[in-house]
Amino acid sequence: MLDVSCKPKSKFMNNEVLKNVLSKSKKNKSLISLHKASIDDFCVGYVIDFNDSHIVIQHITKYGVKDGIHVDEIANLEKIETESTYLKACQVLFENPTALPEQTINNPFFSLSESWQYDLLNGNSSTGELIAFELSGDTMFNFGFLIDFDENNFIVHLVGESGESQGTNVYHLIDVSAFGFDTLQCRKRRHMFNLLNKASS
């Protein structure tokens, strides 16, 4: 991964390494990410054009979909990142727009009972599926393949944003506040997981 610092700002575009990175992205449509010091978020895309003061980016979402044009001042950037695991995953999806399968679960079984978590997993043949789940008190979903479950606990092989294996954990069903099935993020992680394992076999 190349992390090109944009400081000192007055000398940013005098950096031949940086110019080469931007030129490569423009020529090959290779994805880069732009980071600002004042904002926690970042923009991913490939370079359409650039000069000494601005970069024009074709924004690409984490699902590899074109999402408009982004123009930024070079002086506002803290760093430009290339070839990270996250960017490689976005690149794969961008270059293969039909890679993600369509949603297949349309009429799930659901029971409004005290044991709704167990009923949901049991009634929808979820074992082996990559599911999303949120634990009480958390603000982010976890993702992984459901290995097994009973009335009290479930085992999940966790999968990261780029399809990387993150180990196997056991959770209490009663701690689950939300489930997600066949979401776009689930399908993305399953696809990337399969690609990584295919490449390593």
C-alpha cells in the first residue's frame, strides 16, 4: 500500500511519485482513496483528470458502482492511498459489475415471539448462509457464515469487509438485537470470501 502524504501542501504537486500515482490511476482506472484531515470519511475512485491544484475523481462505491464525479482541492488532502485491501475489493467489483448475485430471499419466515432470534434462524434454513447481526448496545453489524445454532447460542465464522476470515465466535442469541439476510453487504462479503479462498487453493 502506498500512502502519499500531501504535506507540505506547497510542494505537493512537485512530487513526481504523486504525479505517477495519479497518472497511473487515470490511465488504468485503478482505484485510489482521498483522505482529508478534518473528515473521518474518504472518497474512493479513479482519476479522470488533475492539475497542480485539483483532482477530478470518478467516485466508486464499496460495491463497485459508479456514483458521480468528485472534485477536490489537493491542498485539502492529508493523504492519498492506493492498493489497500479495501481498494482491491472495490476494484474487483468495479471491474466485474455483475459479480454480485441478486437477492434470493424474498419471503422469509418470521415469528413475533420471545424466541424470535431462534425462530428466525430455524425457520429460514440459515445454516451455511452469510448473515448480518447486531448485538445489543452495538452500533455496527457483524457479518459471517452461520455454522450452527440452538435455542441459546449460535456459532459464526466472521468475514471482513474485503472477504477476509476473522475467526469463529460463539454468541448468545438473546444478545442479538437485529438480523440481516441476503443484504448487498452480505452478498459482497460472500463473493469476496469465495474469491480469496479460490485464489489460495
